[in-house]
Amino acid sequence: MASAFEYAPAPESRSVVDIAPSYGLFIDGEFTDAADGKVFKTVSPSTEEVLSEVAQAGEADVDRAVRAARKAFEKWSALPGSERAKYLFRIARIIQERSRELAVLETLDNGKPIKETRDADLPLVAAHFFYYAGWADKLDHAGFGRRTTNGPSGANPAPLGVAGQIIPWNFPLLMLAWKIAPALATGNTVVLKPAETTPLSALFFADICRQAGLPRGVVNILPGYGDAGAALVAHPDVNKVAFTGSTAVGKEIARTVAGTNKKLTLELGGKGANIVFDDAPIDQAVEGIVTGIFFNQGQVCCAGSRLLVQESIHDELLDSLKRRLSTLRLGDPLDKNTDIGAINSAEQLARITALTEQGEAEGAERWSPACELPGSGYWFAPTLFTNVTQAHTIARDEIFGPVLSVLTFRTPDEAVAKANNTQYGLSAGIWTEKGSRILAVAGKLRAGVIWSNTFNKFDPTSPFGGYKESGFGREGGRHGLEAYLDV
Amino acid sequence: MPTTAPTAQALVDVTASDSTLRRFLHGLPGVDAVGLEARAAALGTRSIKTTAKAYAIDLAISMVDLTTLEGADTPGKVRALGAKAVHPDPTDRTAPTTAAVCVYPDMVAVAKEAVAGSGVKVASVATAFPAGRAALDVKLADVREAVAAGADEIDMVIDRGAFLAGGYLKVYDEITAVKEACGTSARLKVIFETGELSTYDNIRRASWLGMLAGADFIKTSTGKVAVNATPANTLLMLEAVRDFRAQTGVQVGVKPAGGIRTTKDAVKFLVLVNETAGADWLDNHWFRFGASSLLNDLLMQRQKLATGRYSGPDYVTVD
């Protein structure tokens, strides 16, 4: 009777998604080969199986796509907002209808658990399109004022033109939604480059655009590497650049764009502080710490990768946290009971491994639960470091993996000082049952998103963005419109 | 310090007076309702299939306190219930027996006879169930009668009025008196009626209060009010028994009761047990379901797993 309750495998069926052996670039409403015929392979990070071969965009393709987007811009931006909204609503509904297929696809290409793609990514993707569809015919009332003279498009306030958008691999379809939904709602046209390790969901989205009858050239998708992204940023006929990714690349983009009249928003790295006071709801704080750093294997720019815990409850909280980590289920991302999936790429795994080795070398104490890693694919066990100080590399550099650094503090002032003592400023969490403390501390934190008694909660109505080297500009909410409007 | 682990001695101290008890209970970590419910819902998405499902169904059957608590109960009805508890599926003798039958005190003797020799326990509600609105003497007489008639387990209700008014020591004293009346022969389940306590903070405090007073089981509800067992309140009580054992070494059982009607629900509760309190609680000595209609759904699902076909309600016994 007391034998353990072993969960039998419960894999989501792969048969709901039909991945073609090869895909082209999506330009002007058609799938086409790259001008130089280059292709690259995309693999499933959990098995290293090749999923498909994808055309690799180069400079000539970028130029073709930007010209298609420019051509489409005139009519698209002249449409009444209510007409653009219809397309966005249609896209949102198709995403909902195809959500199971897209969730499985995303899990295969990215390595994250189906539980997350099914319950977080896809619902948020659809919600984002629904939300911005609602804004499309209300831009005059978004608080950016009405222009006194109509621009050439007649829209009021006016869109910028062609948006060049570059997105990362950690939330491929969700980042696409964050970029494309506000751009289209405001009347811009788009050239989007998905990350080279996760091109598939963007290509499926291209198919959804066709299914929704979106006019040709309004959305163009260019799978490719950094060179394609650089060409897109540098293209003279791009009016707006939106980038989510690493701080290093973000700085390069800022240098490229400097001196042009391109409008720029950057969503970069983070080293979020999750602050737990001694009067916190402990069990829920433990859940929030786990969600904060192990959601999507910690490959989240707003991850709560630094745990700041009040000294008086350090031991008790760490015991609870370790017990909880021991129940995490790592393995096949398609299994519905999997909590921790695969790391997205060999390159990322190498980076996480190097940084954690550095953490040990610098004297922090490493701990992981007993955890068997699969034989193939890219895997990293949930890890936490104690005895970490502000001076340690693992407390300063973004690891972008399932690695938590635990630091302590004694007073609220010290917590705030340590939380702010980072080059980043994207997210933070505050755990306390005392409402006045939440407000007092939140007011002093320099982070774009602050969660209280929760973590990693997203909603299209809420603006998201960073301070300092975490970038500038806001995505989501009413604020997200501004990045795509000439106001 | 609200979160310092009390030593065994400190736990004796906290029950010394109303004020020490109050200070201790109000010093327990708070419960964030949104986070608690989100965690319960997340565990509810676990997918329990094939061999795991078969294990869970048999485990759940073995944890059922098969219950009849109606004014219209008769000896005939109770005998039928006893027979069902001993052989839940008359067509398949491999089905486990239920943990217990649960009846009113005046039916204990009948129930005892009906399950004699089977290992199925007889549980009796007592202490002026379900309202608990009676003098302590009356409540204790109720308990003594049930124990004298052979009850193996007593399901008492706490005085919710006293608890909500802050009279923690009164509630504590009542539980210890009932525990004493149970003697060594009967295990005590303490029902909080969580639907009437209303907040999760109260449920955590009541859980600790019950355990401090010597409860062998803490139980959510009577099944007689609007809100009975929920995944969230059961998760919270599982956290409480887990923490209590960590601090005192004493293991206490948990019994959600009321509103659990389907196999799917029962399996979700077992997932909560497995991933919160742990495998030590996956045994009917430490976890029970207070239910009546649940058993038939478990049996139908069991037949489905064995045969590959769904039968109908006419292929399980109505009582």
C-alpha cells in the first residue's frame, strides 16, 4: 500500500502537428527559397532529432522582404482601424483553434514542457492578438493625442511604416505575438526574424496569416542567423526596430541605429531579484521562487534568478525550497507531467555549464536534487547556489538557465540596495503579507516589472520592459502602442 | 518570530493560555489565497494514466470512509452500506475494501456487526454533529456512547462559533476532552467545517490547533454546508500535517469530506497528497475520503480499466 505513486508516461500526441521536411522564407505572402539557396536545420533540443530544414535569409532576402512590406504599407495603413481589427481577431481565433498543434510544435522546437506551451504560451499568444485587435480602432483615444494634420496615410495618430523585428528563442511564438500584434494594430507592416534555433512556430504563423486572408506583404517572416538580423536593422527603408534578446546584441543594434531616424525598442537581459521577507506566506513564496527561476528552464529574461531572503528565515525557507525542488519532474517535454524540459541549444547549455562552474570556483555552494538526465538532448538539472554574495559572477551575470543564486539580507533597506545593485532592471518580486511593505519596497526598486506575492505572471494589458541595461520601451498594454506610433 | 520551529517544549507552552495559543496561531505563516489556489489547480493538471491510474483507483477505494449521515438512516440501510464496504464490487473480489463506514452514533452497533471480521473500521460522527451546538457534557456523552458501541474512529466537529470569536482555548479544551473520551481504542478525526471558517489563514490555524490538541486526523468538513472539501483547502491541510510532523515527529492524517464525487477528483486529491505531504501519507491510515457516491464512480472506472469498456450505473450497487 505504501509503495510510491509512480506517474505512468502521459505523452501528448505528436500526430496533431504535421511538420514539413522543408520550409521557405515567407515574403509577400509566398513561401520562397533564399536568394543564395542557403538552408539550415532546426533540431528538437530534447532529442537532437532534426525536425525540418529551413531556408536561411541573407541580405538580398531582407531587402526583398522590406520592399514587400513597404509596398503593403500604403494600403494596410490606410485601412480603417476597425478593418485591421477584423484581421487580428481572425488571427487570434485561428491561434486558439490551432493551439494544441502549435503547443506541440513549440515544445518540439524549443524543448519547453507541453504543460507550459499549452497553459501559458499559447493562451497568452491568443490573448495578445485579441487585446491589440481591440485597440486598432481606438488609437485616437489611446492618450497620444490627435494629430492636427493627417499624415500621408490618413491614419491619426500615424503608424511608422515598416517594422523590423527580431525575436529570441525562449518564447518563440509569444515574442512574435508581442511584436506583431501591436505593429499591425497600429497600421505598420512587419519583417520578423525568428531565432535560428526556433523558426518553426513563426513559419506556422505565416500559414495562419494566409489562412486569415491577411493582405500580402503585411507580415514577412525571415528565418535566419545574426547576419540577417543585422541586415534588417541596417536596412535604410526600415522605420522601426524592435529587438528582444541579449544585452550585447542590443547594444550593437543601438549603435547601428544611432544617427538614423529609426525608432528603437529593446528588451534585453535581466537578473531579477525575488525578495522574501520573514513575514511572507512561505508555502506560496516557495512556489513563486520555483516559478520565478524554473519556468521555461530559467530561460526567461525576467526570471527571478537572485533570491534575496531575510536572514531570519533563510534555513527554513531553503529546507522548504529543497524539498519542493525534489518533486520537480524533469524529462520528455511532451509528457504532460513534465515540469522541467530541455535547454534550448548546445550553445546555451555550454554557457549555463560554464557559469555554474565559475560559481563553484568562486566559492558558492552548489545543490541540485537527485535527478536523472536523459541520454540525448540538452539538459541541465535544477540548481541552486547558497553562500552567494553580490561579488560573485553568478549574482551579477545573467545565466539564462535553471540556476538560482541565494543571497540574504537583514533589513528592507539592505534588500532594496542589493536588489538594485545590478546592471539590469527588468523584474523583481516582493513576498510579504504586509501590504504597506509591498508598496514601500516596490517604490524603491528600479525594475520595469514588479510582482508582489507572485512571479512570472503575464497579461497583454500590462506593459513590460526594462530599466538600465535591460532595455527601453514598453511592450504590452496601452504603452505598447506608443512604440509603433508617430506620436 | 512567526516562523521559528517550536520545540516540543514550546508546543506545550503555547497551549498554556488563550493568549499564548492566540499568539502562536497568529504567528503561523500567512496563506496567500491566489498562490494556494494556483498551486492546487496546477497539481490538478497532472495526467494520471494506465498503471498509475489503476494504482490510484485501488488506493482511493481503500481510503473511502463510506458514509451515510441521514435522518432517514435505518439499520437496513446501514447493513447494506457495511456489505458494500466489505465487498465494494460484488462481481470482482479483487477490489479492495473501503477504509471504514461512517455513521451516526446510534448506528455504530449495527455497522460494527455488518463489517465484523473484514478489517473495515466503523467511524462515528459525534459531538452534536453537524452543528456542534450543544453543551460539552452532551457532546462527550455522544462520544462515549459511540465508543462504547464499538466505534473505531470518532469524527468530531469543532465549535466554529468559539473559534471565530477567538476562543481558541475553549476549542482546544473541547478537543482534548473528546480525545480523552475516545480513550485508547478510537482514533479521533477533528472536523473544522472549513466552509464556515471562511479564510485560509483560519484553516491553517484550525489545523494546528487540532493537531496540538491531539487529533489523529484533521478533516475538512461535515458535507452539510455549501463549501466542503476543495483541492485548495485540502492542500493547505496537507502542508500543515507535513510541517507538524517536521516539527514534532508526530504524523497526523487528513480527510477531505464532501463534494468529491468522481474518480478524476479523487485522483487529483491523491496527487496533492503525493506531491505535498509525500508518499508516507499514501495509505488509508493517513488519508481518507469522506464520500458516498465517489465509490461507485471509482468502481466503474476500475471496471473500465480492467475490461476496456464503460459499464453503466446498473453494474455497480446502489448501496
